[in-house]
Amino acid sequence: MSKAKYKKGERITSLDEYMEQEFVYFPFGIRHSGYAQSQQIRLVNNMIKSGRLYKAIKISENQNKSQ
């Protein structure tokens, strides 16, 4: 039997903290963090990392009329 490569660390308390991990200790074993990421979360995370996601700022009616 091989020796363990990972041990259980501190509790993860946020999605941001989860996203920073490469491997995660689940109750049923060690898994790569991508194991539990949905395609949508992975897409958004990759867009944020590559600088392609921006906030949408609502334009007031007054600003619309002046343009």
C-alpha cells in the first residue's frame, strides 16, 4: 500500500477559497478541485482570470437622453 500524499487541512469556508485549491479533501476522498466545479462556474472563473468579464453598470434615463 502506498503512503498518503495529502492530509486533511483547514476547513474551506468560501467558494473563493475553494477555487484557490488544486486538490480538495472531500468526505469520500481527495479530488482535484475541478471535480466539483460545474461547467458554468469553470467558464466564469476562466473569464475572470483572463480579464474578459466586466461589471454591467445601469445607465439612468437622463444619461440615455443626453447621448
